Amino acid sequence: MSTTGAVLEHHLDAFGERDMEAILEDYDEESVVITDDGTYCGREEIEGLFEELFADFAQSGSELELHHQAIEDEVAHIVWDGETPDNTYEFATDTFVVRDGTIDVQTFAGKIEPKT
């Protein structure tokens, strides 16, 4: 899994399966995920972020639709939306910088509206 496209495909598949072990294979201890809620450094912190996301999207009736995907060299970008019983992800985007087969940096931004 050395190309940006292969890493992104693995990441999306792992997220779809809610497979924590597989998703963490995409990161190393130097990886950083930056969101509007905070910055997560290393696998342990990133795992905490995905525990929350997996819990939300694992609920019955949850949906996620990928609208756009672009890959240029070591950078991948996706645009998506989704719906869970608790939240509406009206617009979301992730950018990934992939180096040496792992996600070095990921950014996330989205318009998320709680339903309660």
C-alpha cells in the first residue's frame, strides 16, 4: 500500500466497515489529524477521534455518501455528506497528505448539525 490512492481506498473501506484496527494502519505515531474541534496527534489520540465517529455512524439508519474524490501525488481530497440518528453532516471534506504509505496529515472540516 504505497500509493496515495491505495491508502485512501483502504481508509475509506476501513471506515465503512468501522474497523478500528484497519483504520489505525493508515496512521503512525507522527500522524496528525486537524479538525475544528482539535488536533489529534499519534495513533492513540486518533483512535479516540475514530471511536466517536464509529459510534455515530454505526447506528441503524446512518448513511454516508462520497461526492468527490481527487488525488494529486501525495495529496487526496474527498467531499461527502451523511446522516446519523444524532447528526446531519450537511457538508464535509477531508484532505489527506500521504507519505511512505501512511497518512501523515489529515484535515477535516464540515457543517454538522446535531438533531437533538
